[in-house]
Amino acid sequence: MTRAETVQLTELLADDAPPAWPAIRDAVRAAERRGVRTLSLPAPAPDEPPAPVEATTLAAAVLRATTELRVVVPLDPARVAPYNAARILATLAHLAPGRVLLADAGTGPEWADYRAAIDHLWHSFPPEAIIADRATGRYLDPAALPGGGYAGSHHRVGGPLNLPTPPGPPLGRWPAADHAADHDKKVPR
């Protein structure tokens, strides 16, 4: 097994019981110890109700329980607006810089516009805008925020994200072109 391997969360869990956090935590930690580099969280089908624990909450818990494992977060544009998606992903990336990936599962112009809106928002609040000057009581320099929002063919957002761009690399996508061959590899439990 190589460190580049990816595993679906469902492949790590026993088939006979509904997953509980201790079982998930233990499974992802064991997978990380075995060299799994990327964990892909399940996404509900468009016609299914949301899962009891949605993927972004689970992603936060998995990121805190592991040290290097990258987590692929599925987001449905029909359920999560671009601003909320960018806010969720940025929050996760502040928790674990460089370890959050967006599941690149959509196709067509609406999905491309959704990704473009998220990317725009990801970079819309540069950390340099925070001045945190206690003497003057100023938290940020609004002039350091890029002007305008995002206006695409399907999505519009009127302003910057309300938290700074996360540290580390830009938001990654999964499957990424350089990891596509690893995406379908199976990893034993």
C-alpha cells in the first residue's frame, strides 16, 4: 500500500451496524496508521434525505482525530449555497490547513460556476486585512478587502467571506488530476 491511496469512509466501517463516532474515529485513525492519505466522505444522492450526521460536521471531527489524513468533503449545490460552502470549507481549513478537499463530483456550467464562486470567496478576505489594533479598537482594514462580490452565470455573492483566507495551500479538489489513478484503489480494513 502506498501513502497516496484513497479510501471511502464506508469501506472502513463494519457493514452490520450503524456507524457511531467511536467506531468512525477508530477506523480513520487505523487507516491513517496504515498509510491511507485521503478519506472520502459519503455524499447523499440528490433524492435522498440528508444523512443523520452531515459530512461537514463529520469532517471536522475526523480532522481533529487525525494528524495527516486529508478529508474530501462532498457539497451539494442544491442544498448548500456557495457562500455557506466557502465558509464551511474555510472553517475546516483553519482547523487543519492543507487537509481539506472539495469533492469535485459535479459537471456542467452550474457546477463550474459553483466552484468558481467558492474559489472567489476563499480568497476574498486576505489575512493582511486584519490589523487587530487594540489601541485604536480597529480589527480590520476594510480597504484591504477586495471590492465587489462574485457574479457568475448561476451564482451571485455580494461581498467577501466573513473570515480570513485559511493558511496553507488553496482549496484542493478531489479527485485531482494527479491523483485520479489512486481514487478507485481499495484499501483493506
